[in-house]
Amino acid sequence: MALRTQFENSNEIGVFSKLTNGYALVATGGSENFYSTFEAELAEHIPVVRCSIANCRFVGRVVAGNSKGLLVPSTTTDQELMHLRNSLPDSVVIQRVEERLSALGNVISTNDHVALVHTDLDRETEDIVADVLGVEVFRQTIANNALVGSYSVLTNQGGLVHPRTSVDDLEELSSLLQVPLVAGTVNRGSDVLGAGMVVNDWTAFVGLDTTSTEISVIDSIFKLGESADAANNAGEISQNLRASLVDTLG
């Protein structure tokens, strides 16, 4: 189930953290409480790394990555880059990117297989995304917003997109990404999903204002915890029912 948390007094936890299947990045400073929420849930599985980028704390909005790689902006200092290289698994490729749209987390949305990118992203950056993250890259908008990283959140299980995304766009994006998508919100109606939550294939963290309805949508589309079991059980129940109906009719 998605866990509610706050960074100092902010519900925009996707600004201050980055979560993938291979590692988690958390902004330095902030309350111990925020860090320990991540640590308690993730430490057994993946490294939770405190870091800054360009001496700033909004790490989640300026980096883009998945379990294979991490892209950081050109403003990242050598010391910060070294710290990340020392802290992350050797299998994760870390690359500095010279890009005009330097808030990479706002302009790139990715899982381990596919990435959506801002329509104006440099061609070179697009190639770097494909190489370093090992993904297929598509230039897209979401509900006519070019900031795909801000208005969508993807994992290998599913994706959540801006609430104003049309049904046609949802279907098109879903077939591109090859995962189920749903339109939704976080933090009691906020459409800036990338800033309001972080998620990987087995857990999610959302801002403290997120309602139980929003959490149930998140749990179900990303197949987290109990809802994944429930979905499996529902599948098994319907299969059993079908089998018994066939037996009865046979």
C-alpha cells in the first residue's frame, strides 16, 4: 500500500526524492522522519542515498532514471557525482547531461523499458536517454502538457497520468508504453503527479494530503501490496467460477 509522508512541511515529496527499482535518492537536510520512512520500507531491498544536486534539494525534479541508469544535469558538482557513483550499485550507469531543459525529472518520464520525453528535448539527450536507461524513447505530450515528467508517473506495472487526459490519449499512451494507464490525482486533487508521489514496482510514497480514494487508485494501477493480491484472488475466483460453470453446463 502507498505510504503517506511529508518533507518538512511539503506534500510535494516527488520534488525531494527519486525512487526506482534499483535505488532511492532522498534530499539532504529535511527531517529524519522523511528519511526513515524511506529507509524502513526500502533498506532491505535497495540503497537509500541522501544527496543534493547543484547544492539544491529538489533532487526528484532534476534527475531522471530507472534501475539501469541515472541522468543528472550539467550543474551537478564533481563531488555530488562522485558521491552518487560511490553510493549506487555498480550496475547503475550515471551520466551528466548537457541539456537546455535542465529539470530532467520534469521532462522525462520512464520505467525500465520505455520513456516519454518533452517534445523539445535535444536529439543528443534523446540518444543518451535511450543508451543510458536502456529504453525506447517517445516524444509525447500529456493532456497537451509538454512536461511529461510532471504529469505522469510510470512503473513496469502501470502508470498514472494527468486527470484531464482524454480517453483516446490514454489508449494511445497505453499501447506505446505497453502498461495499463489511468487518469488520476494525488494530494487531494493535485494534477502534478510527478511532484506529489514516487513509486516503484512494489511500493509508493505519496504526500500527506493524499486521500484514501487516491491511494486506492494508486494501489490498484501500480499493483501494490494487498490490491495486487486482491486482483490475483479476483482472477482466481473468476477462473474457478468459470470452471465450475463449464462443469455444470457440460
